[in-house]
Amino acid sequence: MKRVLSGIQPSGKLTLGNYIGALKNFVTLQHDHVCNFMVVDLHAITVPQNPADLREQSESVAALFVAAGIDPAKANVYMQSHVRQHAQLGWMLTTLTSMGELERMTQFKDKSAGKESVGAGLFVYPALMAADILIYNADLVPVGEDQKQHLELTRDLAGRFNSRYGDYFKMPEPYIPKVGARIMSLDDASKKMSKSNPNPGSRIALLDSPDEIRKKISRATTDSGREVKFDPANKPEVSNLITIYSQCSGLSVAEVEARYDGQMYGPFKKDLAEVVVSQLEPLQQRYHDIRESGEIRSILRQGAEKASEMAEKTLTDVQQLMGFLPY
């Protein structure tokens, strides 16, 4: 079976966009792939983090992975920092990466814009992201459009390693679903729904209460006109809400349009809120059960042990190919 690697940072509360764009795909992929899904805490510290908040959010994100339907018996769920081989290979790949390549990374430009001082970790972390993927020789990497540049760098580094030390690494491919891969902000459909957006009304957090969800959707920005029609070019705000409705209800976009043909935004948004609430309530209940039982620590430990076995094989091979003296 093909290998899959993906991860999410514990730097904020996971959103409906994370669920539709990532977690639902993780659940699907686990059935016929060898999957490693990690909480990327090493990436999170490229910007300052409160230690207590980082610990809480790390465990929370891991619990949400399982609550969303990832089965620890089928996929490894673990903390990035618990598998030391990520950081070791990350350093090795840093030595193969040019400063020019890192300077061209748009995420570095965005996160460093306007800051007087930027940590070196933020600059070099694309090499660590490449290591995350290559340490398992992953075939597929579920990524958003904003991460494709990092995957391209990973492919470049894999090719550079292969050219210099011998053909070893596979060329990982992006896994980007055609529908629902990019859920946009509730207040501006030109931007993706993000857990780092300073406006809490721009996103639906997976642990928002039903009343919070209803309030946020009722206040979601809509386009001029009254027609509930999927037209991303001319009606991006409503099209985004239709996508959310489709992804949470299981109805096709066309079926959602037909259901609200001739109706205005009010009834549509009211029903959408209930669809989202119904989708998230079982996940929230499972999440609270996991946190109360304390089972997530055992899941993370077992996931890290299994991931480490795969990662150690790759690291040993890479060290031998690069000329390191065996331990």
C-alpha cells in the first residue's frame, strides 16, 4: 500500500475548514494506505508559543484527530517531537537546501512581513517539513494549495539527494481533493478559513457550541442578490456556504441549490447552521470522552513507537549513504 503523511499545527483551535479540508480526507485514506498523521509541534515553535497553551493544544488536536474518525489501529497518530528522526533528517536536508530556495517560500514572506526580528527556525522549517515527508518515503501528501510550494521543495531535495548519494527517495505527490479542499472564511471568501485569523467570527471552531455556530453562520457574509446559487466567480460568499452545506450534509452542490431554489439567504443559513451542528455534535462528544478517559496519551505513545520504527530505517539508510560512521 502507498504511504501517506500529513500533519496539523497545534497553534490554534481546529476549524471546520481543517475538518473538511484535512481530517475527513485522513479518515478516508486510512482504509487503504499506510498512514502517519502527526501533530506538528516542532513547526509550531517557529513562532513564540506559551508552553502551557502548546501542551494543551497539542493534546487537544490529537484528540480531535481520533474524534474525527482516525482509527489508531489503522493509522499512526503521534506528536512530531516524539519521533526524533524528523529533526535529525531535517538537519541533514537543511545542508542540501539553498538560502535562495528558502527566501522564495511565500509562507516565510507572509509570516515574517513587518517583523523586526525573525527566528532562524521560521526560515529553515521547510527543510524540516521535507524531512517529515521523506523520513517515511511517503507517496502521497494531503496538502492545501498554500502548501504546494513546500512539497515542490521536498521533491527538489529528494532529487538532489538521489543525484548526489544514490537513488533512494521517492518523489511524493500532493493529494488535493477536487471538492471541499479549501473552505473559505465566513467574513471574506477570498481568504481561507484559518485558526489564526484574529476575527473569531471568521471561522467555526470544531468545539464551538451549537449556539456559537448558529450565531456565526447567521452573521456570515453573503453576496448581493438573494439567489442561493453556486457561482464562485460572481457569488463567492454564498458558494462557500453551499460548499460547507454539501460537505456536512452529504448532498451534492446541485442538490443543495435545488433544495433552496426560489428561497432567500435567511432560510438557507438557518438550515446550514443545523447541518453543521448535527455534523459536529458526535465529534464533540467523542472528543470529550477521549479527553476525560486519558486514552490519548496511550494512543500517541503507540503511534510514535510505530512511526519511529519506519523512520529509523530511513534515517539509518540516509546516514550510511551520506557517509556517517555507524554507531
